[in-house]
Amino acid sequence: MNIADIAKLAGVSSAAVSRYFNKGYISKEKKAAIQKVVEETGYRPSVQAQTLRTKKTKMIGLILPRINSAAMASVVEGILSVLDQNDYRVLLANTQNNLKKELEYLDVFSQKQVDGIIFVGTVFTTKHKKALENLKIPIVIVGQRLNGYYCVYHDDYYAAYDLTKMMIDKGRKNLGFIGVLELDEAAGMERRKGFLHAIEDFNLVGLEKHYEIANFTIESGYEKAKVMMEKFPDIDGLVCATDAIAIGAMKYLKEQRVRIPEDIMLTGQGDSDMSEVTTPSLTTVHFSYEQSGILSANMIMDLVSKREVTIKEVKLNYRIVKRESTM
């Protein structure tokens, strides 16, 4: 069957059927007649034909560094809520933190497989920047700020600064920091800079040495907390770049019978579900991950529709969630 057949059965024009499938305006009576025929026949319009006619795939490419995290799930939830409303679908690429795969997916998506790209970025190498320069379709970057591109990101610097300041205000003067690789400018570099500038502002000399680099897992947090405490056994507060790292550190400290928060205060960042159910519950930072997904999806919809986007960069705020690990 084709549009002409549907039109004949519904007693309307082919133009009305076309408007029906393309979300255009038609009267309630015509809409009901067409819908009845579609339901009875099971007709579905050809996606390939629509793409050839409109030059739109109705697909957005979504590149994620990993999918097995609460933060990523919240970002995706926000993106899907907007794309669904706009009758768009997602082509998901989970790179598992493999930078080579990110470049491969950018290349695949750039070949007009999708109308636009939402890229949840971590590290931008020279090759990444070159690939972005060569893109012929719109792209929005989430989670990182990259000069010259549409971005939605978080205030990682002041989140870490305020966490550190909170501990200092509570009388802790011998702090440590477990971060992540600084090639990740947001979670790595900006969060560490926030910690360093806080201890500098309060003249806590020498604490910059109290630093370990973990990856984003509980196991790595455990191992790096062990290294930290063996090097600096007098630490009285530990700021961690993520909740997972902090939860791993908590596991190690409890095994060593270190009291939290009496002996060592502990904080994470991300406000994951697990941070509420640890014992003690974990003080952390709440970032608006779902909102970042919503904003980035609205931005890409405006770009693919060639609507004006007045704001090119959006930096989202945060709030500290105070729980038992710093009480």
C-alpha cells in the first residue's frame, strides 16, 4: 500500500495523508478517518522514502563514554524525554571509555546516518578536535566545555571547592584528595583545581601532595584510599572526585576500623543512589544530570530544525547534599 491507497480508503486527499504522517495540521474528522484506515491495514510509511523526501533521518546519534553509571542513565533519560516528544529516535554508541571508538562513531555518524549528534565527552584529543571540525551535521557536547561548540556542562570547580571548604570550616586541616585522570577536564582537572585552590585560600601548606588518581570504580577507590592512608596516616578528611571512589574509600576505612566522620570525614560527588544507602550515608554533590540531557536535546532539536540558538554554552549549578559522613 501507499499514501494514495490510504487516501482512497479514508476518503481524503493524498496531501491530507502526508500531513497526517508528518504531524501537519488536518481536521479532526480527516485525522480520525485516516487513523482508522491505518489501524485496520497496519500501514507504516517507508522510512527510506521519508528520508529521501525530507532529507531527515529522524535519528540523533548519542555517544556515551559508559552506560553503567547512574549519572549516564540520568543524562539519557533527559535526552529521550525531549527526543520522544519531537518524534526522534536515538542511535546509541557506548564507547566504554575507548577514545578510538569515539572517533569511529563520530566518523560513522558524520556520514549522514543521523541528523545531529549529542556527545557526552570526557577527553578531547587533537584527533577529536579535528573530527569535530570536519563534522557536517550539528553537535552538542554534554559534561565538558569545549570552546566554540554548543555545550551543556556542570560547575565542577566550585563543587569541589565548596566541599573542601565545608570540611575546613568543620575543623579538618589535614585533607586528602582522590581524583581521576586530568585529561578529563571536568571530573579530573576542574575538581582537583577546586580542591587545590580551597586549601591554598586557607593556607594549608603541603596538602597538595595528598593526592591519588583513581578510575571511576569502587575497587579503584578502595585501592587508592589504601595507598593514601599508608602514605599519610594522619589525614582527617578525604575529598573524592566521584561517589564510586568515595564508597570504595569508605569500605577500606571501615575495614581498618577508622571511624567516619569522627576520625576522617569523607565526601563524594554525583549524588548517586548508593550514596544514600551507605553506612554512614555519604555527603556528596548533586549535579543536574537529567537537566543536562534535557537542555542538550532541546539544543540539538533547535539546531537540526535550523532554529536560532541564542545561548551556546550552559553551565549548570550544583548543591551539596550533607549526610552522615561529614556530620
